[in-house]
Amino acid sequence: MSLRNRLVEPFEKIHYKKIQVIITFSFLTLTIGMVVLVSIMLYNKFSKSAEDNAYLNIGQIIDQVNTNLEFYVSGMKDIFEVVQDNIANSHDISGVQLHEQLSTILNTRKDLVSIALFTEDGQLVHNTPQISMRPNSMLTKQGWFENAKQHPGVLQFSAPHIENLFKQPYRWVVSMSKKIEYYEQGREQAGILMVDINFKTIDELSKRVSLGKKGYVYIIDGLGNIVYHPQQQLIYAGLKYENLESVLNYAYGTYVDESTGEERIITIKTVEPTGWRVVGVTYADETMTTRKDLGSFMIWFLLIVLIIVLIVSVFVSYKISKPLRVLERSVKKVEDGDFGAIIDVSGAYEVEQLSKRFNLMIRRIRELMDQIVKEQEGKRKGELEVLHAQINPHFLYNTLNSVTRLAEMGRKEEVVTTITSLSKFFRISLSKGKHVITLEDELEHVRNYLIIQKIRFKNKFRYEIDAQVEALSCMTLKLILQPLVENAIHHGIEMMVDEGFIGIYAWIEQDELFLRVTDNGLGMTEERVAKVLSNEGHLSGRGSGVGVRNVQERIGLYYGNAYGLTFESELEEGTTVTIRLPIIRAVDQGGDL
Amino acid sequence: MNRSKLVGRFVVLALLFLSAASCSLHADLGQKSSAVTHVDMIVKMDHGDYWKTVKMGAEVAAKEYNVQLNFKAPTNENDYAAQIQMMKQSIADHTEAIILSASDYMALAQVTDQASYAGIPVISMDAEVASTKVKTYIGANNYEAGQKAAQRLIQLTGPDSEIGIINFVQGARNADQRAEGFMDYVARFSGIHLVGNVYCGSDELKAKRLTQQMILEYPHLEGIVALNAEASIGVGKAIDATGQGGHIQLITFDNPPEMLEKLQEKIVQAMVVQNPYSNGYLAVKSAVEAAEGKDIAERLDTGTKLIDLDNMLWPENQKLLFPFVK
């Protein structure tokens, strides 16, 4: 069988109770169930932890950016305070000493662009480095100036802007500004101190952060102005949109934003000194790739497991059920009557055992059937013989002969007795065709026989019949005592010179019925006993026609081989034959057997 | 029987291997689907803030759309031959999309058609090219930009004055369109006398020279428009040299830092600023879409802004005018 056929064959006839279908189905259901369950659990577990990891990771990155920024801004704030202290401690704002101090401070940090002090109406009081001012700078309208003026004594951080005050290249700066007191030639004045930090450091700090391929970090100030955004131009050009309103509602935290149509994870941290918010934007589809990968992997895994399980279970169940099917076919053959069928099934151990036992059983059945046939044959034969015996012409002839002789001699009484006994004998012999009669009838039968024989043999022997009363109602096969008595007369008594004796006894002992025929005749050798029980001992024609062997066989057939005859014989002493029978009461045994 | 069992086991094993193989195969396919798109960007010149800004925008889009961007440009803006060569190279390289900012409207038409025949979509950025095969044009509406410049200049000089144009590359589509827009607007005013439209070839020195010539030739010149960054710088230098800053009304194009300085010093009255960052960004975005075979809009106008002293420090304009953090 080609593999293809083997795999296809099982599908051809789907019988729902077939082992193959059951195995395949349960295998499949179980495996799918388990795999789906495990997959779902794993998927949830993994995707949850992947998600948590992603969030954690983003949070850490944003924290890092925030920390860096805070550190940087705090440093700048410290510098501002140093500058302020220097100015406050200086007697004269235009002193050379102050200028040198401020120059030193400016030179310590490369990203300090300029330090400048203005009066409240925007006139330059002092600046380091000393570069002349550009015209039309409109500085009083700039955010850092206005804020410092409005919030005296509070350090202000501006959003990044272009520094257009001094004749140096335009640069992006963040201005720190504060309204302070200073001394001009000993007189206290109020002014706006401004320190510009180059924005480059912050820009690069933010630019370096990568949150996946598409993710980015941006910074807004407390009012929602963009401090840093990698796509600032696109937002201004209207090509991109950043949902700043919702960001402004949070100072800290993570949420999912879908305002751009894509699922984005927004993480927010506030930079303390400036009130800026660092906002991390990650794309859910990117951070959740693990989940997607996992999902597709699980689906593939499931599919493949399914296919494999299907194939394996079909294969395995086919393997298991095939010998069973062979077995089934063989049993069917037996069912159809072919007991010669020998099953040659190999396969699973159980199946092998089953087929072995089955073979044994078949053999046993065959034997039993042979035996039954044999027994039936024997029964039939025995019954035929009994049938013959019932109307044995030889016996009838002999008896009638002796009756004739008696009549001639005028022995009227004996003629009557003989004829009466003969009539009774035949009546019981026939007994309406019954096989089984009461022991009483059987004894009556043998009594009649003995009466006839005693007359015929001219009182050559005595006889005695003695039976327990309770034994009389037991049932027995008919014509079992007569052949024994006949045997006793012909082989024991007939040849004797002395008067013979035949005793017939019946009793119950240990729930069994015993019948005994005993004589004081010549006795038999053991070989003779054996011959009597075999075919050879059958004296056809001479006796009643039913041999001792027939009795033995019939008892065996009706009651089982446990029952039957036992011979005790001694030469010149006599023979005793004992019949052992089960007790079957007449009441129990209504019908014929 | 034993043999068939063995065969069965082999079948199962083979299936297991197959499934494992199919898994890894699937993973490979998965990676391929999100692979990079190769896009070549050919612009007019390899220096100048304008092109640097274009590149910056393009790079942002490249990151966003997973693009391998190949930025190519000749040293000289006049050098359309070099651009043709670059186009041919890109075609030979089987790049997936080309973004072209053509230095010459006509000269690059043929090679653009060739690229299209080779199945490479061509995106026209900044300046158009005379080919119907171009997928889309991304950039400013140059005609409108020219009109904007003219409108402001006439507001400044009044309807009766002499004005001149310092143009850049003859044959470049954007140069011609700006000039056309400018002249169409000016033509509405009978009192305006257009003294000339000269080409500096995107050379600052030549622009300076041409300006000086123009000023000499027309002493009553009241307004000049310079149609690109290099022309503007040259004109600015020429005005500086005359020491007559503010006397001649000056409208420039684009936003080189030196011109912004002059805007603050009121030597330049206004500048027409394009959005190079958006151009670069949108060009790459469209190139990816074109490479994927999607339908894209025929034109994308990224707009122009007229910047003067009043609005130059508006936050949204600062980033436009100063795209680089230095």
C-alpha cells in the first residue's frame, strides 16, 4: 500500500465510532485545546511583559533625557546666580573688574553665548563679550525681557529663539533672565539680566535620543511652545501635527494618543527648573513588534502543530485500528462459519494477545464442536440400541418359547405370571418413548425381567430387590439395570452349578443415587471387565441387545462422565456393578430429557 | 511492518523540519516586506543653506519611511550636464525612485523620460522639468512667489518707478516662473519700468557685478528683486558697496543668514522664503509612495512666505529662517 493510500484510506469511510476517528478527534481536540490555551497564555504573558518592558524602557530613556536636561539647566542656573552675585557685589557696573569676572565665567562654558544687562526700558547697561548691538532688535518685546520684568526676582527660562541683539552670527539660544538690582557708580538700579545659552547642547541632547525607528523626543515649555522638536518645521508648515493640548494636561506620566491616527505612546516628564516637559513619542506598532511577531509566530506554530498532530494522529490511529480491523474481518469469517480461519495479526501487544487468545478460542470451539458431534452421534446410536432393545425379538422369542413350553406342561400359573411380566416389561420398556423414568419403574422393569428369566431358567437363581424409599422417586435413565442383570445371568449365573443369587439395591448416599447389581456368579477377570465395557463385550443378538457399554455411554452422555459404572469382580466369587447417578427428583423432572 | 514504522517516523521528522524551515522562511519574508526603499535625490547644488535644509527635511522623511537616501548634486548650479550624468547613473543603479530638482527645464527632460521607461518614478522637486512622465511636483508655486515679490516691491517703491530683476539660471523652470510671475504682476502698473532681467548663474560675485552695472546704468533705480539665494547675496553685497542701503528697495528670495542680517538692518525690505525643509520631506515621502505604486497628487505646493522685519522673529518663522542650530 502506498503511503498516499494509507493516509487517504482512513478518510474514505468516516464512521464516528471508529477507533481511528475517536483517536484522531480526541488527539486533535486535546492538542488544539492545549496548544491554543498555552499559546494564549504565553502570548498574553509575553506581550504583557514585552509591553511592560517597552513602557519601562521608554520611561527610562525619558528619565535619562530629563535628568540630563535638569543637570544641564541646573548648571546654567548656577552660572546665572554666580553672574548675578558678581553684579550685585560689584560697586560699579561698568568697572573693569566686573567685566573680567564675567569674561572668565563666559569662557568657562563654551555654550554660554552672552551675558547682558539692560535697563527696564531696554537700554544696554553692560554686555560680555562686548559686541555692538544690531539695530531693530525689538528686545523689549521679546519674551525673556517681558517675563523677567513681570516676575521680578524670578529666574525665567525662555523658549529657544534666535538671538538678534548683537552683531555676531544669528544663533539659537535659550535666554535666562531675571530682574535684578545692580549698582551704577554706587547707585542702586533695577535692570534685566540676561544670560544666553547656546541651544545646541540641548538640541543635540534631544536629537541623540532614539525611541525605535520612528519614535522621537520633543520638549515643550509650560505654555506649549515647542522648545525642541525633530520635525518642528513640518509642524509649522502644517505637515505634521502634535497634540500639545493633551500633553499640557500632564506633568508626568504615560498615555496612549491616537490623534494622528496612529497609536502612539506618549511619555511625559517635567524638567524642574524650567517647567519644560520632555515628551517621548513611541509608535505602538514599533514597540509592540514583539507582540505582533509573537502573534504571527503563535499562529504559525498553531497551524504547524495542528497539521503535524493531524497527520500523526491519523497515522497512529490507523496503526492502532488496522490490526483491529483485520481482527474484525477474521471474526466475521468465523461468524460466517469458517472455523478453520487462523488469524495472523501482529501489531500492538494487546492486539497480538487478543488474536492469540482468539485463535485459542477458535481451536477450543472447534474441539468442542467435534466433541458435540461425536457425542450426538453416540447418543443417537445408544438410543437406537435402546429402541432395538425395547422390542428385542430374540428376548421375545425366548420368552414366548418358554411360555409355550410351560403351557404344554400345563403350568397355567407360571404361564400367566410370565405373560403378565412380559407385558409389564414391555410397557416400561416403551414408557411412551420417555428416556427417563422413576427408579421405581426401573426396578419394576428389572423385577419383571427377573421373574421371566427365573421361570425360564427354572429357578436356577434367587434374587433380591431392595431400595430406600426416598430413592424410589428419583429419576433415572431407563433400561440401565436390565442389561447389567442380563449380563449377570449370562456370564455369572448361567454357567454355575450352584444356585445363583442376584441382588439389586438402590440407596442415596451423599446426595448421589447409587444402584447396585451384585451376583455370586463366576466373576470376571480384569480383561473381561474391560471387554465388557468395550465393543467386544457386546453380545449382539444373544442378550436383550443393549450391552453394558451402552449403559455406561448413555449415563456418560446424559449425566456427564463423572457418573457411570464401577465393576468389582473376583473369579468364583461374583461380580458387583455399582451405578452412580445424580439425584434428580421426579417433581423437578417433569418432561422428558 | 517495522519498515513502515520507520517510514512513518521519517515522515514525521521530515514534517517537523519542514515546518521549522517554513517558520524561518516566513521570518525572512517578513523582514523583506519592511525593507528599505532606495531613493536618489538629485538637486542643483551641493552647498548652500537652502539645499542643506532640503537635505535635512529629506533625511527626516528617510528615517520615518525607512529610506536609503542617496543625495547627489553638482558643485555648480549651472551644471545641468552633471545632473544628466547623475540621472543616468541612478537609472543604471536601478534605484527605486528619483527626486530631481532640475537645473534646466528642457535639458533634463530626455533623461527623465528614460528613467520613467526604466520603471523608475521621478519626483520633481523645487524646479520642474519638461517631462510628462514626472509623477509629481513638490515645491513652491514659483509664479505666485514672483507675484508676491512684485506686489511688495511695488508697495514699497510706489507705482511709478524703475525696478530690475537679478535672476539666476536661464532655463531653470523655477527661475523662469518667478520672473514670469513678477513681470505679469508688474505689467499691471504702467508707471513701472522694468529695467532688466539678468542672469547671474547662481554666482554671488556675478550677481554683485550685474547689480552694480544695473545701478550704474539706471541711477534712478528704486527697486531690485533677486530671485534666489545667491543672487540675493550678490545684490546685498552690491548695495552694501554703494553705501546706499535703504535707498533702493530690495526684495530677495530665500533666507541665507547674511540676508537676514540685512533684513534686520533694513537694507533688505522683504524676502520671499520657500519651505525647503518641507520640500525635502515631502519629496522623499512622495518618492516612497510612488515607488510603492500608489497614486500621488500631481502637485504639492509647499508655499512661500513673505518675511519682513515685523514677522521675522515670530516663533514659527524663526525655525523657517534659521533651520540650523549652530
